[in-house]
Amino acid sequence: MANSYITVVESTGGYTCKFKAVKMVPVIETTRNVEKTASGSYDITYGGVYESFDYVLRVPYTVSDTSYGWYDRLKTILKRNNPNANPTPFFSMTDHWGIWHTNCKVINAQVALQPICTIIDGNNTWYMVEVQIAMGTTTT
């Protein structure tokens, strides 16, 4: 049974919070180098296989439920860039299927802080923010 959220657990000194996921696209990237030889055949060198998820997160602009992350908290997590600091830019995560992953990281070259969509409903405002999270070690 799928959840409508992911749970991010940062390292020491970091946050633990859920983020509502309204869209998820699994991505598998294989690295390879393809060259044509003089005889016309292909010379293929295979590299690693990398898995990630492209999520669209529905993030409240202000705190409404402290078990869920909000916009400023997401920005703080995205800004972490020192692997020797506490917390690091790496985190553990329970994905939308409830599978635990360690050593995850946001791999977008840029995360648009201008959300792709803003939802205003009464006194509540949510942003839709795209993030790509690379999966580290998976534990089922």
C-alpha cells in the first residue's frame, strides 16, 4: 500500500519530517560509453546504474502540522552542502512505498524555489516543489 508522503530523516542535528508527495516518477540511469570501431561495430563500456525518484512535493508555506515539513524547512534541507558537517547533505528516507533508504541525497542541479504551482485554500497555502532524490542503500 502506497503512502501519500515520504519521510526524511537527517543526520545528527537535522530534521525528521514527512513531505506529501503528489507525483512520483522512478528514474533509472545507466552510464555507458558507446564508440564505433573502425570495422563498424560498437565498443560499449558499461558503468554504474543509479536509481532516483522525481517527486513533486506538496509543501505548506507555513507550519500547520509539525510532523510534516514546511517550505522553510525544505529550503534548509536543500541548502545543506557540507558532507563533513552535522547535519550532512545525505539523509535516510522512507519512500512512498514504505521502503527505507539510507545515504540519499537531492541531486537536482537546481531546485526552483519558485514553486511550480501555488495552492491557496482559505487561510492555507501550499507550494508544489519538484525534487529529484537519489536512492542510496535500500532496506526492505
